Amino acid sequence: MRINKFLASAGIGARRKVEGLIISGKVEVNCVKIENLATEINPQKDFVKVNGKIVSIEKRIYIIFNKPKGILTAVSDDRGRKSVRDLLNVDERIFPMGRLDRNSHGLLILTNDGDLAAKLLHPRFKIPKVYEVRANSTLGEKELAEFRQGIEIEGKKTALAKIKELPIKVGAKQKVYEVVLKEGRKRQIRKMFEALGYKVTDLKRTQFGPIKLLGLKEGQWRELTKQELTNLGKAAAIY
């Protein structure tokens, strides 16, 4: 097995992170530092270390989590702020598949399967992510059309997107928009609304590919079912 595949399978991270660790000389095989991405190892016989710590392949785990606001998507924080890892009682080293900023909430998938994560996050597969968005004012038809065609933010135009108004619930003071994106730029939805002159007041992810946020209260999590995992694999053209 190639060392980069082994590290991804061990939950060290997605492909880009793993390759960076190897190239920077932070990986050892049998006490010998390696920098070749094509290095072959035997997981049953060879000892692998990353940053001086022994690495082994763990049981695969796939978690769906309803992230509350105020929680960092990162698995740890050097400033002591609460992260998703603090709310998940699992022994495996897991990492989030994509991100939600601190003030956003909703569906987050976490895993130690670096291969699957890399495929699902790769732009080639265009996995749709669905969000419910509230803004400080109502968007007009002109702004909705601009949003759908893509908006230039930070010098680059966003991909085509979907946006529609959802039925207003009784007592609600703001309209809710359903937004579907097939790319994942940092704080993309907030920046798209800002480019049109609006401010997002609430952002919740409700779906990632075929996985929907159903039956989980904020802060709750569970492992994906076998069928959900199969559906994710189909989305990434694995099965």
C-alpha cells in the first residue's frame, strides 16, 4: 500500500494534507524519514510515524452531526474555543468533511476515511450542498437572478447556484431562502449575499449530497447507516 493512501486511511487527513506531511519530511517508516509519495509499505509489518507518533489504520467511522452555532468546525483549537470534537464521544481520530463557519449551524459529516472525503470534496464530482438562509432584507428578482448566474467575489466568479424562497412559517419575521451550491469556497454564501448588498443573519446546512439532516437536535450526532454510506459512495462514483 502506498504511504499516502495508508495515511489517508488512518484518518490523518485528506490527500492534500497527507502529501504535505510526506513532502515536508514529517513521516517516518521504520524510523527512516521519507519524502517520496510513492513509497510502498506493509501495514502489518512496517511502523509508521507522523510527527513522532505511531500511526495505525483505525476502524472506519462516519458521523452525521447537527452542529450548533458558536462551535468551531476544527477538531481542536489552540485558543481554547469549543470545537466539534468536544461534543463527540468517539475514540477514533476524525475530521470534518468540509466546513461550516463558527456562526453557522446544521449538517456536518465527520470521518476518518480520507479517501472518501477527498473524493466527495473534489470539485469534479460537484456534490450539492443545501442550505437554509435568512437575510436582513428581501432579495428582489434581479438579485435572485444574479445569484443563480454566479457572483464575482475576491476576483473570481462563483459557479452556477440555485436559490428559491421557502414558505414563510407562522410568526416568522424574515424570509428563508433555500440555496444549493456545488462548490465550497470559504464563507461563500455570506460573501455572495454581501456582494448583492445583503447580510446573512442565519445560515443552516440541511443536506450534503444524498445525506439529509433529519431527526437530530442541535448538538446530537449518530453514525451513518449502511444505506446512507452506500449513497455517499455512489455520489463519489465509488460504488
